[in-house]
Amino acid sequence: MSTNAEYGIFSEAAGGCIYAPCHSPEEAARERERLITEDGEDAGDLTVNELCPDHEEQPKHGCEDCATEENAS
């Protein structure tokens, strides 16, 4: 894990990142819990992922923009 890593909360139902950036996995986990308890989000739908350092609001592993760039090369 890099020291400058940022994390986001992703929702499959919403189609992507719904909250970012968080500066640690712990901060993201706390925010995920808040979204569940205060906003009524579905716990099974929300995941915490490290963000792609090159593309805003994309997961580091599975970034659609990075995959598109690689395929264009």
C-alpha cells in the first residue's frame, strides 16, 4: 500500500464510486458504516477500494480507463 493512496466507497447499484477520497482504509470503512447507518445504504452493495492514482473515482484494480488505454496501445 502506498503512503499517498486514497480510497473510495463503491456501489454496484449506483454504478461506481459514491464517496471519495478517504485517506486511509480505516477512514473509508468509517464512512461506509455511516452511509449504511445514517443514509440507509445497503451494506452488501458497498465496498471500499483503493483509488486509481491516475483516474478519479476509479478503483486501482479494475480501472476501466487504464484498461481502455492499454487496449488502445
